[in-house]
Amino acid sequence: MATESPSLRWVKSSYSNNGGTCVEWAPDHVPATQVVPIRDSKNPTGPTLTVSPSAFAGLVALARSSKV
């Protein structure tokens, strides 16, 4: 985990509109680094999780298949 980088452009997940559970990611960071930064939008100065693009794709697939 890393702390927030002020230069990243964060995008809120389209799956985050259910009761305030908000996940953001920084897509512009991926091509240069091959890592996907993920954070809790309610805590923008908190820790950032970084995962590989394939791991992020798995998380997205899981979110899409979830019936919460």
C-alpha cells in the first residue's frame, strides 16, 4: 500500500453507488506503471492499494457478478 499521490486523476467506480461504498481508481497511471491504484473515496488521504491490471480485471468481474 502507498499513500495518495496528488498528481493522480481518480475515477469513482460505477459500482460504488450503493449506500456510500465508494471505490476509486486511477486509470491514467496504469499504462506507464502497469499497476492499478485503488482507494476508498471517503478517505482520499488514506492508504492506496495497488494491484496488477489482471488482478483489477478480476475485481471488476467479481463486482459485476455480485448480486448484493
